[in-house]
Amino acid sequence: MKSSRNVFPLIALLVLCGVSASAQTAPSDAKEFNKDGLSFSYPAGWSFNDTSNNDAQQMTFGRPDSDAQLTVFVFRTPLPSPEKLAEAKRVLVDKYVASTTKSFEQAGAHPESSPASSEIGGVKSEGVKIRASLDGVPGVAEIHWAVVGQRLVVLTLLGPDRAITKAAPAWDMVRTTMKIPEPTPSPKPSPKSTPQ
């Protein structure tokens, strides 16, 4: 039987492999991520693995003394309309939530979901908390999403309850300092004048 210390990171890995596709001042010990129009602060004690590609920016954060993992996913394609957002939510977010739930079930847990809400970069976010107990250790996958700067942002915090409590300040720092500028509109061609 696997220990719970190994099961939550395993679920995080399964979830990441199975799905493709108002800022506060940061403390002085914070580091800054700033790349391709995405910026946010994260605690100095946390390191990350950047698995970004042409479709999305994706980083998984963790620290050696914690079973909590924080994932940042930012879809690169702007979503300028409610229809585009609905399609991205169906294709990306809904599948991700379903995959996370299935990973818990495959690990022998009986996950229970409840709605959650918060903010990402000053924008109201929707979310879900998926609670489960693995080997008698209670834990959660908390998934939040919002459109910031016309880009879909999905943040996930995953781990045993005890680790999640300790990771909450890191989660709050990343979530509240996230910045993505609005895309610059393309200049419209000027009408050609016709000779008279």
C-alpha cells in the first residue's frame, strides 16, 4: 500500500499528464516570474518546473519539505468573446476537473466536489474543491479559473490538508499578484484614397 505522502504527488502527475492542451505587494523574500506577458510573485522557498508550450504557459511549483503542489496554467490564445470562453472552459477546464476527479477515484478515494470562488489577479474566479481521503489522510485539489487579460488562467493547489494549510500563503501570493496585460488591438488599415 502506498503512503499518502507519495499518493498526492502521484495524482498531481497523473492529472498533469492526462490533460494537454488587483495585485498585492509581494514580500521582500518573493521571487518574480515574468515571461511572455505573464507575471506573478512566488515565495523564495518554492521552485518550479516550466513545461510551457506553444498553446499554454504551464508551471508546477513545489518545495522539498512539502507534499503540496501549485500549478499555473495560462492558455496563450486570447478569449475576446463569451462564446470563445465557453468553448475553452468546456475543452480545457471541464476536462481537467473530470481528469482530477478520475485520478482520485483510480487511487481508491471517493472524491466529493463543491463549488469555490476567489480572485485571480483582481478578477473574480470560479472554482471547485475536490476533497478526498487517501490512505486515511484527507486532502484536496482546489482548482480556480478566470480570464485575465483575455487569457484563460487555471490555478490548482493539490495536497494533503496539513500541507495545504502551510502552502496557503504561497497560493495567495501567486493568485493575487498575477498580471496579464490586455492584448494590444491590431492597427486598422487606413482607407486608400482614390484619385479624383
